[in-house]
Amino acid sequence: MSPARPSLAWRHAVAALAVVVIFALLLGAGLAPLTRAAMVVGLGIGLWATGWLPQWLTALVFFTLCMAAKVAPAAVAFSGFESAATWLVFSGMVIGAAINHTGLGERAALRLGPYLASGYPQAVFGIGLAALLASFVMPSSMGRILLLTPIMLTLVERLGYAPGDPARSGFLLSGIMSSFLPAFAILPANVPNNVLMGTSEAVLGFSPSYGHYFLLHFPVLGLLKWLLLMGLILRLFPAAAPGPHQASSAPATAPEGRPNLIMMGLLAFAVVMWMTDAWHGISPAWIGMLVALVCLYPGSGLLPPKPLAQMNLEPFLYVAGIVSLGALAHASGVGAALAGYLLDVLPLAPGADAGNFGWLAGLATLLGMLATLPGIPAVMTPLTPQLAEVTGWPPQAAVMIQVLGFSTIVLPYQSPPLIVGLLAARVNLRHAIRVTLPLALITVVLLWPLDYLWWRWLGAF
């Protein structure tokens, strides 16, 4: 027996004991509904944060506890399956499988490979820049990651980064994290951004414009953070051998044929529709599902027979679970209760702009660890009038402070797109934590003060 097995078995046993204890407590009498919801939310966050159970199994534990112990109605417990983000994951998995099956990923890799083969730093920056630029034309980080992942997997093989080489993880993490981390500073490019826009319109009567949002956030939280991310990846995941890696000896001709051309047309349709969603009003998820239906249709030639039997549905279950957990935290009042309590104890005061800035950014970050990132604007935006009164800020500044929170990712479970990308690319969760933890620390210590100075210079408050 290998030394790792007892440790793994011990973690599984502790996780099972925690589930049993929580379930027993939920079945007992006398617990307030808020407490019951907080226990389930805390258990889910703990299991996802530690990784002591597979992500999909934790999602199933969450669903089962909610229903068996009557913690939440089915409409809340299973709300993740109603979420556009969940179906965007499903459609993205289908599209990714079709890209691989038709050979379109190989074609894209042949085109991009020569630009990335001159060295490992060039490969990391190149794929990261491509993912960052995609944030300006594709409005969903989940869609970007699921579209780029099969191409990155083909590229990483052609560039010669074998399993076990830290450079392989570095290359894939660069593409995955660049697909969504800088996009928090681009208004329509991530789910929390859009939730902020919608809740701001509903609660405050206005929503931020694209230009104002971009100017306020992108220079520090977008571009500068992306450059720090690239440097951190290169430092933490150096290439195993010095010098440039050579592309593998794969055939120099891209796959041809009718399925390949059809898939190219479908992707072109999807990208155009994603870019123009503000005009036609169709969610990116349902655009993806239209393309997925064509891929799944019998006789299309875009997927092998019985495609669902060959697909990994773990990301689908995980995202449904994490979205449902956020819905439970919001619907039960757990998130609002925590925020309200912290607002009562935080030393906020008019004129203390630096302290207010740091405390509220920290509050948003803490809420993101409890209710996941889309839960931050759902909880904090209704508190904006109170925040503006306590701090003396204009409402526009009080509502924008939460962007610092949902752009600061401490652990991967907070971001469904990140987890989905890691699962699809088969990157170890611990490798991602090696990036998110130090980057979060650098963000708090360096980028938050710089962002404060940037806001002061712009006259935001």
C-alpha cells in the first residue's frame, strides 16, 4: 500500500463523519432555519475548499441534505439546474468534445503552435494573452474556458510538455486563469459583473456604463493583475528543461472534411452571437445549447456514437451544486446576516476613505468565500444605500467596491469557471491553489492600495 492511501482514506473518513454529524443535527429539533441553512452551506464550502471529497460528490451531498432534512425547498436546492451557467457548462462540454472529434482543435493548434514554440515564457504569455483578448469578444468566462480548453490540450501536447512537467500545468493555468481573472474588470465578461449590473439597476436605479467600469477597474485589477499572474505562474511552474520546447512530430497538415467545416461554421455562429448578445437578448447559455444540439443530433458526424456515455459530467454536477449553494446562502439570509453583522462591527466612518476602502473590500472577499463570487453583488448591492451613508461616499463608489471582492479569489471553489477549467484540462486542484493563494495575498497587499490611489486620482470619492 502506498503512503498516500491511508491519508486519502483518512480524509474520506473525516468527510463522511462530518456529513453524518451534520445530517443528524439537521434531523434534530430546535434549530432555527437560518442555522440549518448555515450548517449545510458551511459543510459544502468546507468540502469544496479542502477537496476531501470529489467536487461532484460534494454537490450530491448538498442536494441530498437539503431535501432529506428539508433545509430548503426544491426550487432553491436545485436552482443550479435552472441556472444559465450550468447549461453553458453542459453545452461547452459538448462543443469541446466536438472540437476534438472533428479535429478542429488540431487545426487551431497548428495555427497557434509556431507562435508559442520559441520558449516556455513565450508560450505562457501567448496563451494567456489570447485568453485575455477573448474576454473582450466573448461575454461568458465559462464559454471561453470550455472553448479554449480542448485547443490548449492539443497545443500542450504539440509543444512537448509531458504530464508531470510543471510547465504543462503552468501553460494550462495561464490559459484558464487568463480567461476569467482579468475579465472581472470588463463589464459583460463574467457572471458577477453582470449580476452587479442587474442588481444595481434594480436597487439603485442606475447601472455602470462599460467605459466607466473599464476605466475604474481594468488598469489595476485587470491588466496589472494579469501581468502579476503571468510572473507568478512562470516562477511557480518552471519548465523541467531549460530552453525552448520543440513541437512534437505530429503531421503538419490539419484535418479536413465536412465535419470539420461544419464545426468551424457552428463556432463562428456561436462567437458572433455571443459578441452581439446585447442586441438580440439571447443568453450565451442558450446560444451554446443551440450549437450543442446540432452537434448531438444523430448523423451529424460531429460526435461519436453515444456521446454522453463518453463525456465527463462531473463539471455539470459541480456547477449545479455550487450555484445552488449560493442560492441557498442568499435565499436563507445567511449571506445578508453575515454582512449585516460585519457592517455593525466594522469601523466605518465618513472621511476615513482608506480604511473604508480596505474594510469593505475585505468584507466582499469574505462573502465570496461564503456565497461564491456571484453571491457578492446579490448580497452587497442591496446594502449600498447604507454603505453610502456610513462612508460618506456617492452610491456609485459604494456599489463598485465589491468588484475588489469578487476579483480576489482565495480558493478555486469560489469560481465555477476555474473549477470547470481545471477538471476539463485535468489540472490538479492543488496546483491552482498554489497560484490563487499568493495572488490573493499580493492583491490585498499591493493591488488594493494601488487601486485606492487610482480611485482617488479619478475622483471616485
